[in-house]
Amino acid sequence: MANRKPIKLKKGCKKRLAEILRVSELTVYNAMHWKCDSDVQNLVRQKAKELGFIKQF
């Protein structure tokens, strides 16, 4: 995969996102750091964007 910048989440959102999607916090971490490009991780990134959990600078 291409080397991409990690996606930064708002404070406390990693745990909430993991609970909403019923995945582990490690899966959320890996999705935000582009460790792999699986369907679950694509879903995590999409849901984080929909719910407004991504930091806006």
C-alpha cells in the first residue's frame, strides 16, 4: 500500500467507534494508521467520517 498519513480521531472516539462497530480497539488503530486495507478497516474509516469522529484542523 501507499504510505499514507494516519487519520487522527477526536479524544475518546477510538473506544466509542470500537463499541459501535463491535470490533477491537486494535482494529480501529490499524484502520486509522492504514496498516492493511481490508473491508472491515474500510468500514471503520467510513463510519468514523460519517459520525464526525475525525479531527478537523
